[in-house]
Amino acid sequence: MEWRRTYSGAPWETQVGYCRALRAGDHIYVTATAPVADDGGVFAPGDAYAQARRCLEIIQRALRDLDADTTHVVRTRMFVTDISRWAEFGRAHRELFGEHPPATTMVEVRALIDPAMLIEIEVEAVCPLGRGGEPRPER
């Protein structure tokens, strides 16, 4: 079975000892992804929609690194600090997954690693490999 990892460069990856995403054969697991800006700070403090979009952009990059895309996503989990803003988070999710909606969960948590972060998103995908080890076409 093929095992591949990808990293985003977030400082917590080395401090805590994890990768952004791991491919184990046909299955891909993307770590809960926070809205981290390119400079390492929090992306769009206070903006629930923009933070959700940023998380999803980072997730898309991780999926591409492992030869998959959002059409292969079968499950998402959204950890939010204010469930009353569910529609803002949900709008970003719907925009990305509208054609291929995965199973999903949104739960409110007390806090994330930085108080300015409103959301983290975790993803699982299934992307079957072809005979030569390359991903099969989108579904």
C-alpha cells in the first residue's frame, strides 16, 4: 500500500509532529485545517466566510499534492467557535462542494489554537489508484 504525506508549512506541523494530509492507498486524510495566512498569521480575523474559504483553499492544495481533488472528498468536519454563524461557514462549504456534496458535520468548540480563528476543517477523501498507481478519473 502506498503511503504519502504532504505538509503546508504551518509551524504547528513540526511543533506537534503531524502532516497536513496523508494518503494511505485510496484513502486521504486531511488534518483539521485552520485559516492561516501566507505570512503565518490568522487570515481575515472576524470573517467567518473568508476563514472557511481559506481553510478550503489550503485543503485543496493538500489534495492536489496527493493527486486528488474535491470531487474525491467523502466527509468533512467543521469545528467552529460560534455555531450561530453556521450559514456563513456553510456558504463557503456549499460553494466548493455543491456539485459533489460530502457527508459533513459542524460542531461548536470552545476554542481553537488562536482566539482569532473561527473555524478549522477536516477532510477525508477516497481516490482510487489505477493499475499504474495513478489516480482514476473524477467521479
